[in-house]
Amino acid sequence: MTPLKRFYNLLKLDKKDVYQIFIYAAFSGLISLSLPLGIQAIVNFIQSGQASVSWIVLIVIVTLGVALVGILTLMQLRITENLQQKIFIRSSFEFAYRLPKITFNALYDKYPPEVANRFFDTLTIQKGTSKLLLDFTTALLQVSLGLVLLSLYHPFFIIFGVLLVIILYIIFKFSFQEGLNTSLKESTFKYKVAYWLQEIARNKTSFNREKSFDYALTKNDQLVNNYVSFREKHFNIIKRQFSQLILYKVFITAGLLSVGGFLVLSEKMNIGQFVAAEIIILLVINSVEKLIIGLETLYDVLTAVEKIGNVTDMEIDENKKKLKDKAPEKNITIETEDMSYRYPDNDTDIIKKINLKITPGEKVFITGINNSGKTTLVRLFSGFLSPTSGTLYINDNIMKRAEREYYKNFMGIVMQEDTPFEGTLWENLTFNNPYVNGEDVKWALNAVGLTNTVKRLPQGLDTPVNPDGRQLTRSVVQKIMIARAIVSRPKVLILEEPTISMDTESARKIIDFLVSAENNWTIIVSSVDDNWKKACNRQIEMDNGEISNDIKITGNA
């Protein structure tokens, strides 16, 4: 989809507002162009030396026309403000809805926070759309109506209109696409600079040393040079377009003044008509100038729409089935049939035709050397990844995308990259789920050994948590993640190195609780901690993407 098509679709969502802006612009343009006719009549009265009631009435009408144009502009501003608010609200919810649902493959070679940064282009769309709708619509209407009005004074002015249309066509035809392409390139490097600054901030301690500090500045210099290079190319196109307009203005102004003077001297046009025609010409030329200068705004808006479109085009996991339409599951059985998975940039499967069945209540420990496929297997069970081939069954149902979100409600999941978000401790544990109460939270905190830690906090569960839990130790962060996973008392726990940052004693206590008989959930865990190996009643060893050993141990758990 082209940027212009995206922008058109954006405006279609608020077409009533856009139509209102056009209507007000049309009235404003008509009134603005009718003012020269009033001025023409006033000049004719002055020339005749008459001071009549009609002359006074004309002055009042012209003055009221100026005031009415101002009022119409104010009404347009109100509509465009509403439009800006709608654009911001719609864009924020679009991002909030899509970001958690973007598929792994769509985000595979991207950094999610950098993708989220595209939201800032919404501000460009807000301001730019408002300016385009106000200035472009008024300018276009003034040019169109002005050319029609001028042609009524003398046929010569039709030539002026034809030349104007030709020059505008040349400017748009031969430089518009180039201007848009350079704007897109400029924006690409703008985001690369912003992303690199994020990386410097995220790795502050790493870049604090002299050599690494120099590297940070050198790379920033390279990215900025690329940005400035494309910015300069884009400016050169704008400069060329405006230079063409200047030449046109000089030629047209000189020609029209000469021809207009000749028409007056030859008595084919009176002085009042000449003055009115010149005012209309100046209005038309100024409107054309607005159109050319506004091209930069148009480029910015189309670029911003394209950047946001790149995010909204990303594939998402869409769950169209409502949870209330399905009865709650009592037990969860997980089964695979020739399940394989291949990463997007790989030409071989990392998981190869896995066949296994995990029954309710089993405690499964998945182990293997690096790159054996254990982590990928766990992520397939969690629904984070979808099989490239083969089938994953949940309770004899194929785990399709439409079903995945439903079954995730019965799962507690802890991935290695999981961290707290900015919010209170209560929000981080419960996501304000109305079905989770204080007793559930107390039980989960006791299970992971966080009760005393929370009691020491001045605000308890209302204590604000920084993004990534920066004020907390890694051990506490992992305990919060486990508490979050179990607080809703799930049927299945999917755990990826859940205790790797904890001391041995803390890890052992949490593991003992999770595998205890009082908790009948199924556990699937991938870890290097031997305590998990000893606690689970089934061990699956992965080797080169295949199951090399599948051992059930009686007496454990």
C-alpha cells in the first residue's frame, strides 16, 4: 500500500470532519475572492467622486466578509483539533492492542522498543494533517475559484491559468516521488540515531569507559552523517520546487502587470477591474506558494503514515473467539505430532518432528546442551512460537492461533526476558485482574518468599516499580515473575530458567513448593539448576533438536 493510499484511508475514518473542513474552506475561499469585487466597486465609486449610501454599504459588507473569513477559520481550527485528538487516541490504542500480539516471526529481527518508537510519528501526523487540511484545502479552492473569476475579466487570463496548471503538474510529476523517497530515507536514519541513543542509555555502564565511549560517539557520528546526507537531498528537492515557483512568480507578475496596464490603457478594462484582478492574482500566487511550501509537510505526513503503517502491517495473533463461549478446562493434556520449528533466518529445523504427550499433573524437566532446542521446545509449549510443521494439541484440539489466547488463560508462563513494567507491585502481580483477590496475592508471595520483603516496603503492594525492576535485585525480580505466573492458580506452568538468579536455598524452597502434592498443575521447565532435575518426575533430554532421552521417574514430586 502506498503512503498516499494509507493517508487517504486515515482521512476516510473521519470523513465527516474532513468534509466539514472542505465546506468551510469553500465558503472562506468564496468570500476571500469576492472581496476584490467589493473593492473594485468601492474604487469605481471613489473614481466617480460619489459618496453614497451604496459606498458605505459596500465598506460594511467587505469588513463583514473579512470577519466572516476569520470566524470560518476558527471553526476549521475547532474541527482539526478534534481530528488531532482522534488521531492520537486511535493510534495509541492501535499500538497498545498490537504490540503484545505481534508474532515472533514479525519481530524476529527487530527491537520491540524501537518499533514502539514509531508511535511518535503520530505527532507528525496530528500537526501535519491539520496544516494540510487547513492550508491545502483553502489554497486549492482559492486557486481554482480565482482562475475561474479571472477568466471572466478577460480571455487573456485563461493563459495565466493554463500556465499555472502546467507548472504545478511539472513540479508534482517530476519531483514528488523523489521527495517522498528521500523523506523516507531521512526518517529511517532518524530512527537509527534514536535507537542508538537508546542503546547507549541502556548500556550506560558499558559505554562509560574511554574506548567504548569513543566507539559510541563514532557510531553516532556515522548515523548522523547518513541522516544529514538524506536530509540535505530532501532539502535540495524542496529548494528546487520552490526555485521553480519563484521563476514562475517573477514571470507571471511582470507579464500580468504589463498586460493588465495595456488593457486599462486600451479601455478594455477599467481601473477598478485592474485592481481587483491584481488582488485575485496575488491571492492565487500566494495560494500556490502555500501549496509548494506545504509539500514538505505533505512529505512528513506521508512518511509518518508509512512508518506507522509498517507497524500496523505486522502480523498479529488474533483471537476471535470469546472466552465466555467456551467452558473452563478442568485438566490440560499437551501432545505433539511430528512437531518441527525453524527460525525465520534458518534453513534447517531447530526442532525436528517431536512426538510426546504430557499428561495433567506431570512435572517435566527439559534439559540439553546449548543449541539443543530445549528453549525453543518450551516456547512452543507456551504458545510464544507456532510450529513450522506438525501439530501441537491441547486436550485433543489443535492449538491454532484462534485457540492460543484461550489456553494461555490456563497457563502461568515465565520467560527469561520477562521483567516488571512501570506500575505498582500489585499491578505487576495481578494486571488488575478482578478475579484475583488479596488472598491469592498473599498466597503467591508466601510461595516465593516475598512476604517479608513487601512488608518492609513503605507502600506495600502499592509501591511503584520501575521499568525492568531497576530498583530491585535480579533475585527479587524473578520471584515477582514466578508469583505473577502462579497467582491465578493456573493448570500449567511453563518456566524458562525461573530460578537462575536466586541463591541455592531460596531456589530449593520455591521448587519444593511448586512441585509439591498440594499443587496439581503441570510443570514444564527448562533450567540448568539441578534442583529442578531432582524434583521433577519426568526428564526430557534434547540433542540437536530431537528427544534423545525421555525418562519417567517414579517417586519424585
